[in-house]
Amino acid sequence: MGLTMKICVLPLDSRPCSYDFIEILSKIGGIECILPPMDIMDYFRKPSDFSKISNWLSTVDCDTLILPIDQLLYGGLLASRQSGITLQEALERLKTLEDIKRENPNLRIFASNVLMRTTVSTLSLESTVWWDAVSRYAKLTHLIALDEKDSKLKELLKEVEAEIPTNVLGEFLAVRERNHEINKACIELVASEIIDFLLILQEDCTEFGMHRAEQKRLLELIEKHNLQNKVVLHNGTDEATTELLARAVSPTSAPVQIKWLGKNPEFIALFEDRPFADNLKSHLNIANLREDEVSDVILFIYLPKSGQKDFCTIDAEIPASGYTAEELMSFVKSVADAVAMGKKCYLLDVAYANGGDPELLKTLAKFIDISELYGYSAWNTASNATGTILSQIVLSSGENSEKNKVFTYSRILDDVIYQAIIRKRLNQKLIEKGLDPYNISDLEVAKALLQAECEAVKPLVEQLMPDVIGNFEFSLRWPRTFEIEAFCKPNL
């Protein structure tokens, strides 16, 4: 890439997907990337300290600054959904960017900010009840706005509202309003050339919800200032910082060929509000990639056969994708043939949320060495997975180096082995021992249970990635099972 720039990145939070991915992908791309020390970052429910973060930012010497506004103002993504910081305090903290730009007018600032999800955080088993109720509340308010004469919907809204504690709903609505005002302020910072590029990230949502009215107002403001090329709004959150890193280091758009494994690119993914194909185009734009039918770089996208399902909420231990054995074999043959032709093949699995399909990889491993894949992604939402692999495409720069292979292996360990198989089993065993998977009070017990599950999946790991067997481990970064740190040192 001919990269000589120094880039400073403030991660969204301290989770592996936010912090570690940046560190690893920058090394794959040969980029000098400056990250804050982990000891000044947030930890689960404890936000980072604004004074420490702002002091660190003031000392960093770089050409490009990439930062999530949510980390700067609130101390992390979870904290951004809470009412600890007032609107006035947040606006004062936002002035930090003006100070930084004033000190270094040539500094490029690539920022992101979240358009709040349509429900509350799940910080305990108990909060999953409020997660569902507030989600229904948000959807009903939108449906009523579309048809104000529908008395049945209004009655339903009253019933749902009665289910939700007043303090829970009150905080949710107040925080939404505060965060919306911050999004507006960020757009104004783009208009005044403080921020060079801004991503507004629609966090977890559905096709219907109160976020739609907020989106409309923000899009109107973007259009008013004619900022359509500098401010983008689409689904996603956790993957955005890596995409901004890819954009920062890619001076011209790079070609990629898209090959669909399935016939349903217009599906609307879980936790998203628009067709996947639309989000894909937007994510390609952010990562500075363009579709090219003859490119040697190929992104294979494994689609759901019908609607997307959530791995972690269905009964089957390893759920069937719905495709026949013949269909699955045709998908695998398409990938294997391209690998045999020397193409640079990346595999994106969005058939499910929260995990990749083990059957697809098990079948593929019969025809190719998995290390021949240049990248793999399947974690959490479709946009999370998409943004991660697009960033890997840009930063691997056409080379399947050892560092790139290790990242691909770690993605398979996390996205398939852990998310699709271990996590469900681990949650159940924690609950049986009286522990909450969303807020684990005894990490030693959790570590022991996790280690036992690692042993149980070794045969599958050996089947998919024999280079990794004996050289991989999982660890909990935060006291919950939602995310994991996957480490491997393969014999490549």
C-alpha cells in the first residue's frame, strides 16, 4: 500500500472485536497504529475515564485520528446507553475534537457515532425481559406513527408500557434523545470541517422502530449541508472502527468480485432494518472497495436460504442451514474451484446471526486446506461480519501472510467453534451452577467450564484446522459469554 502515515485509533471499548482487531489488522497491513493503553480503557460496566482518554489524545502525534464518539463522550458503547452523562456534559466533551483540530489543522479525523439501538442493554438475565418489552415498545410507537387511527396498536402499546418499569423506560427515552442531539452535533462538526468523515451507525434494530424518525431527521440535516459524501448512515456498530482504518489507508478504491452462495441477497438480517444488499454496498463504500466482475480478489457470501436465524436461540446443537446436501456441495465447489485457480478467496457467512455454519466449513475442508482462505467472518450481526472481512480484504492487500492466516484461524475459532457451538453449552452450564452468563460473578468457575468445552471441540478443530490443534485457547475478556478472546499459534 505504500503506507507511511501514522494512525491513532481510539477503540469503541475494550472488547477483543473493538481493541484487538484493530491491533491485529494494522499489523497485517504494516501500519503504524497507536492505541491507548488497555489500563485506561473501559471494562464491562465501568466506563473509561474521560480525563485520561482526552489527555492521551492530546499527546498523540499522528496523521489520522480514528475515534468512536461514544467512547470519547461516555466511556464506551455500554455506557452510551446509560444516563450518567448529561447532554450539556457530552457537548462540552465533544469540544475536545475542536481543540485537537485547532492544534493540528492538517490532522484527518474519521469518526463514528451510534444511533442508539431500539432496546436496552442485556446486562443480566433479568434485563433480557426488559430487552424484549422495550423492543416491542419501540416497534409499536413507529407503527402507530404510520397509522395513528389504529386503536388496537394503541391498546397494545399501553399493555407493553405497563410491563416496563418506569425508571427503565424513562432512562431509555432520555438517553435516546441525548444521543440523537449528539448525532446532530457531529454532523455540524463535519459541516464546519472539524470531522473529515463521519459514520452514523444504526445499532441493533428491526425494520420498524422509533429509530426511523431519528434517521429521517438526521438524513435531512445531512442533505441540508450537502454532506452525502462525508456522512454515511447504515446498519452496524462494532465493525466500524476497522472499516475506518481500512478507508484511511486505502487512497484509491480497490476491486473485489462478489459471488453469492445462495439466491437471497435482499434478505433483511436480524437486528437490522434494510436489505442486506443495500448494507453491503454501503460497507463496500466505507472500506473503499468497488465491485469488479474480473477481480482476482473474490468475496464469497453465504446467504440464508430464507430468513436469517440466530444460532444462539434455536434448539439444535448445530443447526442445519436449510440447504440440501447438493446445494451445500455446489457452494463449496464454487469456492474450491476458485482457490484451485489461484484466486484470493474470502468467505463471509451471514446465514445466521451470532455464529457461522459449521457444516459449510466441514464440507469445504474436504476439498481445500482452510488456510488457503484469505479471510473468514461470521460473527454477530451481518454488518459486524461484513465490515470485518471487508477490512481484512483491504488490509491484507492481496497477501495471505502468516499474520493474515492466524487472523483467519482466530475468526473461525471464535465465529464457528465458540459462537455456534461452545457458547450455548457454556451458558447452560453456568445457569445450572447458578451463574448469570450476562454478568458472571465467579470467573474461576467460568474459566474451568470454558476449558472443558475447549477439550470437547478439539476433534472439530482438528478436522477444520489441523495446524491449530494443541495451540489454541479461549478466554473471557469481560465477565460475560457474549464475546470471547480467541488465541491461536498454528504450525504454518
